[in-house]
Amino acid sequence: MRTISLPANPTGHSAPVTHVAFSSDGRHLASCSYDGSVLVWDTTVPARPRIKAQLRHRRLVNASAWNPVDSSLLATASADKTAGIWRISEEGPAKLVNVLARHTDDINSVAWMPDGERLICVSEDGRATLWNALAGTFLGEVGSHAAHCMMVSVSPGGLVATVGEDGMVAVSDPDSEIPPATRHYASSVEGCAWSHDGKTLAIACDDGSVSLLTGTLQPVLTVQVSESAARAVSWADDDETFAVGAYDGFLHVYSARGTALHKIYDARVWPRSVSVVQGTLAAGSFWNAPHLLDLASAARISGPDTPNHGTNAMALMGDELLLGCDSGSVLAVDLATAHDTARQLHVTEAPILSLITRGVTLYAGTYSGHVVRYEDGTTTSSQKINAPIPSLCHDGERIVAGTYNGELVGLDPQTLNITDRSAAHEGSVKSLATSGSGFLSAATDRTVAGGSFQERTTLWEHGNLVNAVAALGAHVAASASRDHTVKVGRFETTESGEQRLLDIQTLLGPDESVKCVALVGAPEAPFVLAGSYDFGLYAWHIDWRDNARTLASGQLLAEFTQGLSCMIALDNSRVAVAGWDGRVLVVGQDANGRVSVQRTMHVDELAAAARAAGRAVTA
């Protein structure tokens, strides 16, 4: 397993903050990140947090939890399939006490039992396992889910609550023979938190609701927090209020009786995680450090000061390659020159998840749920669509946005007024691609569909969610999935307008989820590129006449030092590939069909060059 290696950021993280956890006394805050690190902040003075310790995993870190008995112990959960047990010293560096390994999949969350010795780990494989954390011994399973287990919370009395993408909430007592209590919901449940008195369990659901349940999972109260997924929840010390992070981009504060108290927005906040202690609310961030706010007033106490330029989307505008970043900026790189120079377009303050162009006009889909139109330095924003927008495409004159809510949203390209809406998928629409007279869509419901805005046909299905889809001409497409495969298919459009699959091949290579895909060459003999969370860039030549060699085909073309994020075909023989390590490669195919890396650029260097050019113009 390759180790994440990103440029160091002395002021904090080099990638978005995935999770925050306060110690019970409020003196320390642990923040986890996509950069593979955990930072422990001294928050004795919340207005001036300072870095006290840095911990490292091989892959991104999903969560952490402070020990309830020994406040110097911190457990961390990583995509490297391990849980780390660390001792945070008042003097000197942190020490690794133990490693709980090896889990069969990414660990999503950890929680200590009240005795301070045992730890619950929940992972992508659906299992909830119990460990003696200090001895490093596996004690057994305490539950399982039919899909990814997303979070665990342990009550002061030792009740273990787990939630998952299967919509199940389970409460068990590892020290009892009583069978677990379970409750099922129609949508995925990704967040949970016991109240401090141990009487109430709050759960955050993908349908935007937060439900309060008793220890036996009887309903107490449900509030509709958002039209987008509610992702995380945390109780105030007195259990009178709770904070919710939702994928509408807001932090929400509610009373325990269901009254909405605050709705807080900051384009830099990533509400994937929230933590509350002693009246202070911490939240994740797309920038370099967590956000700290006053829970009672919603006033900002402190926050990040440095943007990260992780590239999430790319588009072409003439000879310029456009890179859409976590910072909300777009870097425009002139590919016609060999020099790595760029312009910085200030499109939005929110992270950019998707990009398309039409002539000299740029359209950006944002995490905040807006589509932004940018032309000649002027921006126009759509109304809030109430969910992040990871995908955009053209459909004739219409702009189509795919949302985390599974919707297709049609917009007028000039005014950005919403003209149509369609519930196209039962999961987030992760990727769109224009193809012939219609367009393709890929979603977390495992399907790839094609057709018109209103008439969609499922072309094929993966074994897990689909991250990306790309088209080559009107009748060839490829998709990338969390099931570690790429599928490439040929299809036709019938006289009735329905799209029908003719042939499909499944390509193997990556050891982890495949994030992005592109197609070049001729439809009769396409060339497929795909990027994975295992840091690899893979390539395949497709022979439609001979699929017997498919399982043994493909090659590892290049390796990054973080997962690959996106790619785009530049022409019939070249593809631009971006990774979260800040590298952008141009990969090309020569006349003999050989493929190689033709150019390497670095986003931080491009951003620095753009800033320098901007200062020169201003001067």
C-alpha cells in the first residue's frame, strides 16, 4: 500500500479536513484529513488554536476519538485499514502506542468503551469489531451491516450504536447476551451521537432528517434539517441543543425539542463532521484547519487561513486547460506553451466539484449547491439547488446538473434559471457525459444510464457505486466504480430513442476504488485511461473482436502520491489527468499506439505563478 505524500503545510492540513473531535475538557481538538494526517490542536484559547502534534497514517484519516479515562490517549481510524492508538504528551512528541490491524477494509469510525481499554472500530466491510486497544488483541464482532458501516457512538453506560449505508441503526451491549435492537430507515444513515446522559441517540440521515431515539430505538422526535443529506451530529454538554452538519453546506443548531436555533454558512466549511464541547462548535473544512464557532451565538471564534488547491474537475476552453479547485478558484493553463503558467479565475468561494465550457463561457458546479456562470470576469449564480453538484454536462441548449440528491436539474445557459427537474437515480449523480443526441449519467445506485433528460435507460450496472462515466462519440462509453473495475461498452439508439447495450467488457487493474475514466482513439478500437484511489493511472486497449484477453489486459502507466481525482480527453490522442497530490499529467498516444506521459505540472506551482502574474498586472 503506497503512502500519501503531499507537500507540507506548516499552518495546518494540505487537504480537506474530514473529521473533528474535541477532548472532553475542551483543551485539545483532533482534526483528520485527506492528507493522511491527524493534527492535535491546543484549543485552550479557542481564538488562537496552535498545532501541538502531528500524527501520520498511510492513507486518508476518517475519524478520531479521545479516551474517556485517559485524556492523553487518542484513537484514529484510517483508510489504510488500521486504527492507531496514540499518546499525546504535554511535553515532547506524540507516541504510537498500538496499531489495530489488519481490518479488511477502510475504517470509518472509532469509539472507546467507558472502561477506556476497549475500542469499537467500524469499517467499509460493514463490520463493527471490538478490540483491547492497549493490548492490541481482537475481542470479537459486536455487529454487522449489509453495506458500509459509517459511524459508531458509545453511550456512558456502554451501549454501542452503529449506523450504515444499509439504513440500519443498531444498538448493542457487548457485555450482555441480549440481542441488538435494530431500526431500519429508507435512506442511508451516516451519523450518530449519544447524548451525554446516555438516554437519547441522535442519528443523521441521507434524506436530510435527524431523528432522536431512545436506547431501545423508540422514536422521540424527528426534524427535517435539510433537503440534502444530514451527515454528522453532536450534542452540547447539557444535552439541551445539538449541532448538525449537512450536505446543503450549512451547520445547523437545534434545541432538543426540535426548534431551529442557527443556520450557519461559510463556503470553506465541510460539514462532514461536527464536535461540540463547553459551548464551542468545531467543524471540518476544505481549507487548512478546522472552524471554531460559539454555539450559542453562531459567531466565528477562529478558522482556517490558507486555501488548498485540490483539483476536483477539469474542462477545456480553446488551448487552455481549466482546473477547478477546493479553493473555489479555477486555474487556466495554456497548453499551447511549454511553460507552466496559469491565470487564476476567481469563480466562487465554494469548492468546485464540476466544470464544463461553451465557447468562452465557463460553468462550475459547487459544493454549496450552485451552478456558477463565468464569462470575462463576470459571474452569475443559479439559485441554491440544495445539494452539492458533482457533475455537469450539455444537453442541446440546456445545462444539466447532477446532484448528491440523485436529481437531474436542467438550467437555462444564460440566466441559470431552473427549467426542469427529474429524479433520475436512487443515489447521487456522480458524473455526466454528453453522448450523441443525449447524455450519460453514473450514480451511487451502481448504474450507468443513457438517453434524454426525461427518458433514461439503464445501460449497465456495477457491483458498487459508480464514480465516473466518459463517452467516445455517440456509441461508446466507459465507467469507473468503487468495485475496483472499469466497464467499457458499445450501445445503439433505437428508432424509438431508447439506448440499447450491444457489447461490454470489464477491465481489471486497480486494487481500490476507481475514481475517474477517459476514452480516446477511435470507437472501433478505443483506448481507456482510469485513475484509482490506489494512486495508480491505468491504461487498456480495447479489442471488440476478442474479449478473451480482457482479464489479463491493461498496464500501470504512472503512479501518484495520492488518489487520482479527475481526467479529461484533450483530443483524440491525449488525456489530462489530475491527482490530489497536486500533479497534473498530460498523457498521449503516438502514431504507433504507444502511450506515455508527455507533460507534468504541479497545481501549487501553477497557483503561485498565477498569483505572481496577478500582482504584476495590478502593479
